[in-house]
Amino acid sequence: MRSFAVLAAVGFAFSLVAVGLVTARGTPAGQATPRPEGSPLTSPVGSPVACPVDTLPGRLVSVPNDVTIQLTDEGFDPASIQTTNNSDLTIRLMNTGSRPHSFILEDFEVDIELAPGESKTITLEPVDLGDAVTHHFVSDAPGDVCMSGVLILYI
């Protein structure tokens, strides 16, 4: 009699999974499955698998010597910037999102954190390194998985 009760309970659980009322882990359908701390979906910096790097991200702009980059909850806007080297580039960063974001451009030793509504202006002094050189920038703030962009300097 006891084994019949166990079999009935297991059969009921499998039927709930089969009709989609709960997931195989027992989480009610429509609710996020809890992830362990440090997994790629909860880490501030995503894994290489989660972040494709073979395409230019977001909107592209070409500018002579200044640009405004909005840090939004969806990413950088614009995310691809083209300009010439050997000329100073003024970048105005504006956090238009609802949470903190950062702007990290390691090649120029820039690491800035901005609260919602905050803005900051920086000036880069690119040097001539020959043909087009691509510099990547990212945000490593919590929730900004794959938030990245590129700065392309031409002769």
C-alpha cells in the first residue's frame, strides 16, 4: 500500500511537469529558476559564450572630435563610435538609466561609475597607431551583462 502511494505521488509530479504547471526543478511555470551566485546570468560580467563579439553592438556614429554616450538600462547609445586618431576626443557620458552603470575603456585607463541621472565628461588623446584600431568599452555594473561598445580610431 505504501509503495502505491509513492508511485501515485511521483506520477502526479510528472503530470504537473508534462502539462507545464511546474518546471522539472519544481519551480512554478512563469517564475525564474533560482540561479547560484556567480552564474553567468547573475554575474556583473557575462561569460564569453553569452556575449557575442563578432558583430558591432548597437547604433554606429562617426564623429570628428566629440560624442555623447548615453548609458541606458539596455546598453550604450551609441555603442559603436568611429573617429580619427591624433585628435582629442571629448566624450560626454550620461546615465539615462534607472540604475548605476559604468564606463570602462581599459586602453585609455578610464573606469567611471555613474549613478542614475549623473553625467561626466572626459577627453581622450588618441595617438596614431597606424590603420584602424578598435578599443572596446564595457560596463561591469551588476545587471550589465554583455553591455559593451567599440571605439574605432582611423588615420
